[in-house]
Amino acid sequence: MSARIAGIGWVTPLGADLETVWSRLMTGDIAESKTLINPESGRIHPYFPVPPKLVDSLARNPRLRRSSAISYFSVAAGLAALENAGLAVTPQTAERTAVVFAISDGGVQYTRRFYEQIVKQGANCASPLLFPETVYNAPASHLSAQLGLNGASYTLAGDGSVGMSALHFGAQLLDTLDIDQCLVVGAEECDWVLCEAYRDWRFAKTPLAEGAAAVVLNRTGRLSIKTHPGIPFFRQARAVDALGKVVADLVKNSGPIEYVVRSANGTFIDQAELEVLNQFGADIGGFSPKAQLGEAPGASALIQTVGAAMALEKQMARSALVSVVGFNQQAGGALLTV
């Protein structure tokens, strides 16, 4: 496959402007933590929200007015990536563009409210206004409608590695469809029920976070990207083997790894990545954005990818590996080169 990155964009708890967020990451800024409360038990959960002012302007769009936060983040990141690629949203562009959306937990705010009404008040009280936003492909639908796309639109659901699966699928679409570009987007929103689940199941020790990231893939972009379909593992102890195979496949015939954007979030993932990367060179530069931005499962892998692209564009390295291990036991990655 010959995919290249033509544009990037993100919406994060540290901001949405590429340069601003990158500068804050490099100076060690950590997103502002706020809390969500379980109204039934009083349990308090910290999380990293996206500042509402970053997406407030989208509320004027009639289609988005009643949509959930995840759709706002998705549209904002997707539009930013297209602008970064120098692509105007026109009917001609729309005809030649596919969308691949990466999602982990979906529109959890409206989903929780919808089923809460059913449990507490009965099925007859379920809101028809809430239901459409409980569907996993709702954000992709809103994004496609905003861009005027009527062609290929796919939603992939998975763990924290789903962004890598979406990038690989996007690259496959470029090879198999008569399109000029593929917009790959991943997003996440937070709700107390999600924070509580991740805490109880110990999926992440960093706070959960909101956010989105988008990458425009085409055949002529400014950065090359080599994607991987991913490798599952069935016990945490096998994470090293799975990730090791992914990295070996990516760097084969590509020279030494110069920079790595890791998916460490305070769990077994940290040690697995450390062991694998030590096999390929102990002095590799890079960083772990989840320590500053939190764990945003549907968005984090693509946020890492945008971070890797920024590192290359800042001439910090000529190649950058995105290393991802998901909580549901999937290892993935991508290799970006100048």
C-alpha cells in the first residue's frame, strides 16, 4: 500500500490548534482535570474534558444542534484535517472522499440517558430524540453529512487500538476504490458511567479523556505512512510478543526507529511497550501523550499519529513509530517517514 498523510487535525483537552497543543505537550503541560459524579452512589471520577469553547460554534449547525459531544469533536477534527491538507469541502471533493471512523465507547452520554429512562420509567418513556445518538455510526453520519459525502463511510469499533485499524482500512480503501483521499477520524466523549467502568475494570490509570483526531490519507501527501492490520493476544503476558511482531513488520527494510509515540497509560501496556522498544534500541526518542491528555480510547491512537506527524514536521526525526496496545488485547501500530 502507498498511503501518505496529507492533513492532520485534533481536538484535545489542551486545545485544538496543532501548534498550540504540540507546544504544550513538549513543555509538559497536563490537561485540567475535572470530575464526574455517579448520582446513585456519589462516587467521584476525574476526567480530562475538551473545553466547550473549542466546539461551541458547531452548535449553530441545525443537524448538530441536538447531537452528542462526540459528534462535535469528530466534525471539528475532521474539518481541521481537511483544512490542513488544503482541501476545500466542495461537491467535487466529496465525490472523491471516503470516511473511516474509529470508535470505542460511542455516544455514551445519550446512551446512558436513553437506557436510564427505560430502566426507571419503562420502555414507553424512551426518548426518540436520544436514540439516534446511541448508534455507533452516528458521529460518522454527522461528519459525512457536514461534508456532503454520499460515498463510502465506515465505522470500526474496538479498543484503544481501533485508530490503527481505521488507518489500515483507510489505506486499503485507497488501494481498492476509485477515490482521491480517505478521512480517518477517531473520537471519544466522557460520562460518569464510562469513567466508573474503566476504573473498576482497571483499563487505565490515567484519567479518561475526551477528544478527537483526524488524518487525511491520499497517495501524494507530505508524509509516508506504513500501516499494520494489528495482532490480537489472549493474555496480557503475550502483549510483548504481539507488539513485537507488529513493530518488526513495520520496521522491516525501514532502518532504525528514531522516534516513538507510545500508548502507555499506567497499566501493563507501559511495560509491554518498554520491553519491545528495548529490543529495537534503548535510546529511542519520543513521548507518551496519554500522561498529559488522558486515555481517550476511540481517539488516542489517532492523537498519537498526529503527534508523530508533528514530530516529523518539526524535524525531530525522519521516522516515527506509533505504538499501540489496547485494553481488549489488540496490538497495533504505524510507521511514519518523511
